[in-house]
Amino acid sequence: MADLAIIGGTGLTSLDGLEITKREMIDTPFGEPSGPLTRGVLNGKEVLFLARHGDGHTIPPHRINYRANIWALHHAGIKRVIAVAAVGGIHDALPPGALAIPDQIIDYTWGRAGTYFEDDLSEVTHIDFSYPYCDELRAMLIDQCNVVGLSACETGTYGATQGPRLETAAEIARMGRDGCTMVGMTGMPEALLARELDLNYACCAVSANWAAGKGNGAIISMAEIEENLKTGMDSVRKVLQQLLSNL
């Protein structure tokens, strides 16, 4: 049985080459997940795939049922999660198309159901979240980037914003001062929920565009984002295939 799951974000709604063996919709105490869990074989290894925004990419970041998604993976026996995410580059080292394996996160979201520990508790539960990503999985992703000849930023701070709108240039400037090197809309509470259920979790981020006010400061073009994601997600697929081959 697969113990590794890949959560696909914008630009990665399916896994090329995945030999599907089963698709199942799992009922959870928190409602329906974004879509069915897809089990299959890729490069000879079993893996489970979940499209974060739904099969048709129709669920906006602030409406994703993160609790249902992570609970469903846990219920399916998953122990390790690689979350693929499209981000905007804040740091100069993250031009469009670049890959990054963040090691920290800052949460700017609000109003999202972000914990399993709030009802029917025998005592208040606190979770250590000092280091939000699994070092072992991060090292595996970095190693496989090197194997396939791709350069990736080996550290970075993911700034998680509410969405679905893109940020203002002033917001990005503030995030840069806060230490964020990239900005995305789905990093939280997904990472925390994985920690609460003891899942090893790491993020493989793809820079889809310069964040607002960065680069040449031009207006962000959705067509340009889509083009950058095609290139970036092709790189991610190579990394994932190589990683699965070496598990």
C-alpha cells in the first residue's frame, strides 16, 4: 500500500504516466475532500494523488477543505506528503520557473478551519510547529533536483496569504521585510494539519511569476503565469518521477 501522497496544486491537476489502480472518494468527519484520492503506480512505485483545487481546478484557495483533505490522506494510510504549490517569487533567487523547497512559513490567512483540536477535547492541545516541514523529505526533494540537473532554492520562507486575489505591491514589500521569500495561498493550514496528524510533510514550490512590485514591476499577466507554470511543473514532474524511482 502506498504511504506517499502527492498533493497537486495549480498547474498539476494530474500525474503524467500514473497507472491508476483505484479512485475513491472518502467521507470524513469534516466534509468532502477536494476530490477522489487517486491510487496508482508511477515509475514502479505506488503513490496516491490528490488535486488540491479539485479535478477541474475549480476550488479557490480560501474555500479548500484542508481538514478533509489531510484527514482523508491520513485515513488512507499515508505517512508522507509532498505538496506541490505555485508561488510568486519575492526573493531575487526565485524568478519565474524556479523551484524552491521552503523550510519555514508565515501565515497571513484568516478565517480558515485550521486545526483538528477544537471540539470535545479532554484538555487543550498545543502542537510544536517551530519547523513546519519534514527535513528528511526536504532533503530527498533537494537531492532529486540535483540528480535531474535542476537548481532549486534549498531554503525559503513561504508567506501564505488568503487569496483568491493577488497581493498588492505594498503587501509584498511588507512580506519581504518579514522575511518571506515566496508567496502562495495554500500553504496554511495544510502544513499545520499534516503536523497535527503526524504526517511528514514537505513542499515543492514553483515560482509562477514575480510577486507584485518585483521583477520589472509590470502588471501580473495570468497568461504569463500559465506559461511559466507549464515549464515549472514539467520540472516538478521530473523531480517526482526521480524521487519515486529511488524510494
